[in-house]
Amino acid sequence: MSDIQFVELNTELLEGMGSFCLRSKKKSAGYQNKTNWLKERFDHGLKYIQLTENDKQVGFIEYTDGENSSRVVKADHYLVIHCLWVSETGKGYGSKLIQKCLEDAKQQSKLGVVVVTNPETSWAPSKEIFLRNDFQLVDNAPYDFELLAHPFDICSPLPVFPTNWWERVKRFQDLTILRTFQCPYVEIATENILTGAKKLGIKANIIDLKNREELMELSPTPYGIFSVIFKGELITFHRLTVHSVIKRLKELI
């Protein structure tokens, strides 16, 4: 019989178990950045919960208060899911983690739970599993972003995206990377942009978003943690290969 357990990480457990993503490269800059990012936010309500089966890590979920979220969404009094990953589909791991988050939201007297999805990248959770867990589509944004919510009361106000996405993109003409370290792969994604830009003789500016206020003001997508803009056009919000970076930049030169 399988022994399935939820393990809520804190600073001490994080040092022992490690985080789920990029765990095969614990000495990498991306992994260390993510670890430090988590430690800074545990005391501010962020939950990072791993699912284990027979003491083996099989998935995790990360979520926090809407007021402190790394997603660009107006979701006060909701919990916002940042990430949901499982090592194997079809075993119910994802639903168990979602239900854990929903139970936590009820215990905290939240209005519900929300998540940002996008079918164009594996960096964002897949919406299908949330629809199976009674989430509903409540808003959308450019670049195929969707906002799904699970309100506990039909009378509760629903979360929404901002609406000024095009204004955010157009304010940047130089090659600009906006990022946080909520995802360990941001470091690799940044390196690929810088390498591709250097081959074309283009200087890149990096803006490390320091807090939620900057995130809500500057991020050109709901995803929030990584965006690349050049000449008022969004290049990407997820990792590209160096070849793809060069190709995309050449299109805009």
C-alpha cells in the first residue's frame, strides 16, 4: 500500500529535502536563487508543499495570498497558486495538491483560490486539471493567458487581470529583461537572452522586480516572473534557446 504524505516546507526542511524544480542541479545559480526566494517568503504566508509517495518526491504546489502573489492579478482575499508540478500524470497527484490548497484557503477564511494558466508553455500549469477540480474561467489576457478561479461563494467578487498590457509593453524600446527568482529556470532563461543578444551586438537591460508593487506596475504579462521586451514587442515570457532568441531579435531589428 502506498504511503502518501503532504510535507509543508519551511527553511529547515528546505535545506534538508530541497525544492522540487531543478533539484538535480542544487549547486546551480537558478536553484540557489529559488531557495533564497522561498526563504524570504515563508514568513509572509507562502506555502510550498511537496507530495511524497513512499518517501519519494512526486509533486509539489506553491501558493500564497493574493496580496503577496508573484502573478499579476487582482485577487485580494484569495489564495493564488504559483506552480503545480507532478512527476507522473494519471495518479491523482495534482488533484490531491489542489484539494490541499482549497482546504487551506477555507481554513484561512479566504474567498477562494485562483491560478494563471497558458496553453503555450509548460511554465504555467495546465488548466484542464483545474477545470476538473471545479475551477472556472473568469478572465483572460493577451498572449493566451487565462485566469481560473474557484470561489467558495457565488456572491464573492471575482479576481481579475489588469487591462493595460499594451501600455506596459510599449514603454520599453531597448532590449529589457524583467524578472524575479520565483522560478529556478529564470537564470537559464536570462543567460540565453544575454548570449543571443551579445551575438547580435545588442545590449540588454535587466530589471529585477523587488516587490509586488513593481511587479503589478511593470510586468507586461500576468505570469510576472520573466518577460523580455524589445522595441515595444514582447519577445517571450518563458525560456528560449539561444537560436530562438537570435531569430526573434533579428525579426525586430
